[in-house]
Amino acid sequence: MKRVLLAGGGHAHVHVLQAAAREPFAGAALTLVTPFARQMYSGMLPGFVAGHYRVEQCAIPLPGLAAAAHVELIEGRITALDAAQRQATLADGRVLPYDLLSLDTGPVMDRDIIPGARENALFLRPVEHFVQLYERVLEQAARRALDVAVVGGGAGGFELALALAWRLQRLGTGSRVSLVAGAAGPLSTFVPAVRRHAMAALRRARVTVLPFACVEIGSGFVRLDNGARLACDVPLLAIGTQAPPWLAGSGLALDDRGFVATGPTLQSRSHPEVFAAGDVASRTDAPHPKSGVHAVRAGPPLALNLRRAVGGGELMPHMPQHRTLYLLATGGRHAIASWGKLAAAGGWVWHWKDRIDRGFVQRYTLTSGGS
Ligand SMILES: Cc1cc2nc3c(=O)[nH]c(=O)nc-3n(C[C@H](O)[C@H](O)[C@H](O)COP(=O)(O)OP(=O)(O)OC[C@H]3O[C@@H](n4cnc5c(N)ncnc54)[C@H](O)[C@@H]3O)c2cc1C
């Protein structure tokens, strides 16, 4: 019996669980280790912040899905990995040996990336912690006006600034939201047509865009790289993510940012018995490496290759897409679509995104009732 360890209940592993529920992996005992009993679907996080969804609507419960798949669920967090010994160690000291390992733990956020952030800022990850702390922000904002600064001009920071503006304005206490977007401004990697829609949405929502970097976070303020000190009750960090530190000592081949170097079959470049998908993985063979392995799209090939690694058969290559469709929520029931050089915006884009997002969560939640 091969021991297959699924590390993290991320967006690719929910598909592996569903595949195992539909057709068991013959000759394998599967274990899932996850710190939380549910997987938050990040695509719906801005909608949760804006108040369009309750938290349960954005989460895939893992125990039911694991039970349907006959997968043992262990609540815990991996803190060390020894690829030579083929074992993972959890925060509570438990050691889990494996024959095959699949990593879908996502990235982490470095608490010390900006001086003062660890003590004073709200971090987006772990998402479960953010979700709990956000409830407290809402309680405070219902009592008095808050100055909120979202730090990070990428897609996540942009969507969250607009979602916060939408929600806080509806509380009627006069809270203000700013977006500290760095010198390049919001959505700097997107085409001009998308950026035009984005700037219009930020203006409509009265989000103040600050084209500076945040260099310090203190109690009640954030400091920018132009020297300005901005009053801020809630600094929310939506800046880049890092590789989990426990990968560094694992012995696995890593890319230059510390993410797992994988090839076309989603296997580790150094240890073929280790698979990785999602943000924790890096396709070092791809034309644009370091882009991660999109967790949702990697789910089906990962499930197939794990099954074949157990039972035999040729592993299939997974081709990353050249062009990605982005659907960016802009606070209210309105969104921007980005596809290559094309852009569109409107209520219909939001409804399109809403259908896709709800469909994703439902697809994996329904399975929890049985296979
Ligand atoms: C606001 C926002 C909106 C976004 N919207 C989109 C979008 O619309 N479309 C899109 O493609 N991307 C979107 N993203 C990006 C997206 O969040 C990531 O690309 C995606 O979450 C990656 O999925 P994953 O499975 O790799 O990791 P995750 O979603 O982070 O899942 C990892 C899982 O592993 C668990 N885990 C973590 N550490 C450990 C450990 N040490 N041991 C065991 N388990 C662990 C976690 O609890 C989690 O359940 C958005 C991001 C943000 C911030």
C-alpha cells in the first residue's frame, strides 16, 4: 500500500479529493494534512469583504470531501520536510512518512517585510486569520470613521481596496480607504485598457491612490517612501508572497525565490516522488518561470498523475496557459475583464465572475455529501 501525503487543502488538492471520491486510488492510502477544516476560495474573498457573500459561501469544507474520498484528514501544519527521508514534520512534532508527497500549501507572507508590519498590520494570509480579524475591523468601523490603507497595487490589493470602500461606505460612519500602490501605480502589469477601467473604478469609489511604496508601519500611521506619514487605523498588507520557509531545508530543488522547481508532469525536479501545484510550485521549464502553477487548472492533471504514479501508466504533461482571463471585482456588483490586450467592464462581468466563482465552490462542496 503506497502512502500518499497531500500537504495543504489548496485549490488543486480539492480536485484530487474529488477525483479520489469518484474513483478510489487503488493500492494507496491517502492522508490530507491541513491547518484548517475548510479551504477559502480566494476568488470570492473580495466579494466577502464587500459583503456580497457570507464566509461559508466562499469556503469548501474539507472533512466531508476527505471522508467521501476515504482520505484520512489530519489537522496540522507542516513545519519541516525531509525529502531524503521522505517525511514531513508537523508543528506539534508529529512525523508523517510518505511514499508519494503532493504539495499544495500556497505561499506565505513575510511578517517582517516592512518594519513595524508584524506588530501593526493586518495580513491577507493566512486567509482564515484575515477573515476573523476583518470582522473586528467591521465592528470598529460601525462605531467610528476609520482610515484604512491597503498596501499593494496588484490585483489582490486593487480588489480589496474597492471591496473595503464599498463595505465601509455603507456603514455610514465616514471611513476612508487609500491604496498604497508603489511608483508604478495600480495593476501596473495589466494593459492600458484595463488600467483605465481600474482608475475610473477607484475614482468612483473615492479610493485615494498613492503612487508610493510603504516603508514603515507604526501604531496609527504608515510612512511612505516620499517621507509622508499617513494617518492609518488599519494597514492591510496585500503585497507579494514568499515561499514557505520550511522548503529551504527540505533538500528539494527550488527556484531562485525558494519555490518548488517542477517540470511538466508537476513532479519535483530533484525528487520525482514529490509533486507540487499552485503558488508553492514553480515551472522552471516554462517560458515564464516563477509564475507558479495555477492551482485550479493544475487540479485535474495533478489528480491524474498522482493516480498513475500509484497505479502505473505514463504521466501527462501539464501545459500552463499563455494567456489568463482575469475578472477583477470593483467593489459593487461590477467587475473588469482582462484577456490579452482586451478589456471590458460592467455589471455583466461581475455576474459572469459570480457564476464561475459560486460554481467552483459548489462543485467541490456538493461532493462532500457523497461521491
Ligand atoms: C484578494 C485576492 C483575490 C484573488 N483572486 C484570484 C482569482 O480570482 N483567480 C485566481 O486565479 N487567483 C486569485 N488570487 C490568487 C490566489 O489566491 C492564489 O493564486 C491561490 O490561492 C493559490 O492557490 P493554492 O492552492 O496554491 O494556495 P492556497 O489557496 O493558499 O491554499 C493552500 C492551502 O494549504 C494550507 N496550508 C498552508 N500552509 C500549510 C502547511 N504548512 N501545512 C499544511 N497546509 C498548509 C492552507 O491553509 C490552504 O488551505 C487572489 C488572491 C487574492 C489575495
